[in-house]
Amino acid sequence: MKITVLGATGGTGRHVVRRALDAGHHVTAVVRDPGRLPFDADPRLEVVIADAFDPESISAAVTGRDAVVDTLGPRPKAPATVCSRGAAAAVAALAANNPTARLLVVTGSGHVRDDGDGPFTRYLFKPLIGSTFLKQQFGDFARTERLVFDSELRWTVLRPPQLTDGARKQYRTALDRNVRGGLRLSRADLADAIMVALGDPNTVGHVIGLGY
């Protein structure tokens, strides 16, 4: 499979690149600074320097690929628009150049309250942090998902909870709902879930909730 990874130098993106290479896929890593990509030379790894927020800049990197994985996420001291700007560029570039490819986009579970949440999380915890500490971040997640849902692409959205740099372990998933009590997930396990979703066409047009 030919996979393009947006945000390849980020915490999650690096794990996705590694997992995809280990599985034998050809990976196009879209980066601004190739020096931040901690991988040895590999004939299956193509590094493309491009602006992930510009559809024209990434058009060549998504053309002819089987899937695009958008791992762009919130960054300290950066405007709370990273996710939505990245998703908008990916959607536009794929729609114009490769509309039959898979698109996997990472957002988060915090902005969504549904039956998968327990009462405390659904009615107290999420409303509190969503109206205070993480208001802008949650708003960007929501904007991102609207862009993806409104597209005509073969999309899958992954909603992890708080991400950590912990080791891999058993995690849970839920289709189109949050994972009850799933408050954390390692980036390594998020990368695993992304690769599993890539191999499962039944996840097209669905949201995957994640957590321990």
C-alpha cells in the first residue's frame, strides 16, 4: 500500500511512519524539516518537503497514493487551528487529485458527548473542560470533523482521548461512539489503530473511538 503521512515528524506521525514501514508499505512523509524525521534511509520511505496547510503544496504527495493519514494535531503556543487547516488542505488536495483514496484523520474524543461516556464524563467533566481549558482545541476538532464529514471522500476519523508517550498495551475501540472510561491512549497504540483501520474497509465513513 502507498501511504502519505501528514504531520510525519509529530509524536503520532512518527509512530505511523514506523509501523507502516515495518508492515512493508511505501510511505510518503510530508514534512517541513526533514532533519526532524528520525529514520534511517529506506527505499520505501519518500520524504517530501511541503506545507501541509496548502492543498497545492501537498497535491503531488497525495496523488497516486492508496491512503492519506492526517496526524496533524494541537501544538503548544500554536493557534488552535492546526487540525482544521490540515484537514481542509487534505480534503481539497484529495478531492482534486485522488478522490478514491482513503483519508484517515485524527481528532479527539473530548469534544463529543455520547452514550459511550459515563454520566460523570458526559455531564460534568467534558462540559467543564470544554468550556474552559480546552475550549479552542475542542472547537478545532469539531471544525475538522465537519470538513471531513461533508466531503465525498472515503474517510475514517479516529478519536483518541488524552495521548501519552507510554508503551503499547491492550486498548479498546468503539465504532461511532466514545469508549467508556477510556481517558488515555499512547501514541504508539493510536498508530496501531490507524494501521488496523487502514486494513479494514468497513471503517470507511465511520468514527472510531479509542481508549484503555
